[in-house]
Amino acid sequence: MELVSEANRFHILDRVKIYPRGKKNIYCADFWSNGQHRRVSLKTPNMKIARQRAAKIEADLASGHYSTASPAVEISQAVEKYLNFLESEGRARKTIVRYRGELNTFSDFCLKHRKRYLSKIDMLLFDDYRSDRRQIHEKSTVYHESVVVKQFLKWCQQRKLINDNPLTEYKLVKPRRASKPSMSLQNVLSILEHATETYRLQFAMLAFTGIRSGELRHLRQKDVDFEGNWVHIVSRPGAETKTRESRKVPLHPRLKQLLLSRPHHEHEWFFTADPSKRYPDGGHWISTKRLNESLLRILKKLKLPRGREDNGFTVHSLRHFFKTHCVNELVPKPVVDIWQGHQIDMSVGAQYYNLADEVSQRFMSTVNFDLNDKED
């Protein structure tokens, strides 16, 4: 290690010293920054130029603007580190899958524009990325992707993968949600009437409990309590709910009557797919994709709006119907939120509220899912 005598060191104001090193007498700056001792080459043997460059470092240190070069971390490598972190924090598998797709798309875009490293990302590149995505995606999709990228870069800065987050001051405007058509009770009953026996009960379970199609898929025999009149939505390892919390929904008398007509079977899942080449004995869980496809065929037959692209109905619309119908039937919205696993109001008062079982059952019993009774 080369030792430099104090006589060969020259002070630049208070914090920076300079001195020549090596055979070519290239000047270096010696100083402390953020609790770390730093030695930076000034890349000149000329003392006058070295003093000027050291003075710039001194001024940056005094103003708090001094920063070293960011480490050379590839964007794709940082993405994997971030996803591993989210997984270790217990984020849902679906969330990890979605974030992976969105961040890989951003990484590929950067690579296409010859920006391999995190330190090369800037606002102008992000502008181009968002503009490119808007050509093929809805504003809400681009907004979500942009939020994910901003969260990713914030994490990268916290982990010292980059010195500065280039998107810290980047402002995103959340687009207004487009109003979507809502199913009526008449629509739902028409769907049940035209559905095959296989799908009729599944559509009824979605419409009369408001659960998600993924929760329907993971519903087990023991989760439906006919004696206590409950449908238990249980978050299990490998089959977590969206909120990763379990809940229960009262079993409406009309739904109970329909479900009791279901042929009994000994399989684990409450609803099972028909036998197939892969599962010749049946008993496997249902396909939410096929469930939605079946609904779209019925909607087409009924001449009702269908599909996301046409701002029409999908399987998820049955969940929307349940909320709208229950609230219109004068069930308090906080009660319906609890039934559906929605965590919207995080106020202290809302967290104090506890829905008693008997109250929950009483509210469900007041909901009318019979069109004939309404007409009377």
C-alpha cells in the first residue's frame, strides 16, 4: 500500500485533501462522506486542475449533493432479487406472478433501448415505456404497471442497488374507473335457467355468496356447513385467499335449497370438474377459465353484454351483483364488505366493529333472491 506523507497532502477548504500518486503523479482526493472514507482519482497531474475538481467535491459535500457512481447492477438481476424479497415477505403467488410479468416487460423494454443497468434508467426512458404500453393497454393497466416499477426502484434504492431513485419525483395520475354495467336479479336468474347442471350450482354459489371464482375453485366439502348455514372461505397454504385471511358467509336459504339437490360425491372439492383424459375418474378442482367461457356463451345466447374488451359481464360480475343487490336490499355495506373479504375502511372505528354470527345470519335472511316475490 502506497503511503503518502502529510507534507504532500494539500487541503482544499475543510474536508478534502489532495495528493499525487504513482509514477505519473496523478492527483487523488481524500475525504469522508456519509461516514465512509473515500479516495477518488482526480485524473490529472496538474495541481491547478486538481484543485478545481477537488473544490467541486468540497462544494458538493457541503451542499449534500455529492454522490458516488451507482454500482453496475443489471435490471434483470435486480428484478429477481426484488421478487425473491416479496416472496420471503409472504406475498400471494398470483401477485408474484403478475409482478414478474410486469417487471420483466419493463426490463425487456430497457434492454431493447440499450439500458441494461439500473443506473441508466431515467424519467425520459420511463416516459417512453409508458407511451409504448398505452398503445396496447388500458390506462388503468398502464397505471398499475407504472406503480409496480416505481415500487421496485424505491426498493432498489433502499437496498443500495442504485444511489438515487430516478422516479422519486415522477407523478402518476390514477385514471378514473370506467363505469361497468351491473347485472340485475333478472339477469342472474336467466343465467341460472340457461346454465347446464354442471355450472348452474357454481354460478349460484358465486351470485348468492359474492365469493371469488378462485375461492370457489378451492372450496372443500367440509367448508360448506349445511347445519350451521355457513360457507367458509378458508385461506390455506397453496390456496390462499386474495387477502390471505379466512372468513365465512351465511348460506342463503335459496342457495342451500339448490346445493342440497347436488349429487353427493366423496371427492375433496365441493365442486369438481367432469372426467377428462388427464383425470378420467373426475374429482379434480374446476377450471375458472372454462367457468367463464360457459358464462360468456350463455350471455351471448341471452344477448347480454359480455367480455372485458366490450365492457360486458364476466364471472367476476356475479360478485359485483352480490354486493350491489345486498346493499340495495338494505344490508349495511360494512357487513357486505366482511362477507366479501373487502378491506376498504381501515379507520380505528371500523377495526373495532365485530359482526356477530347471529347478526350476520339475520342480514342474509333479509336478502331476496326471488324475482317472483319482488313482483308481488
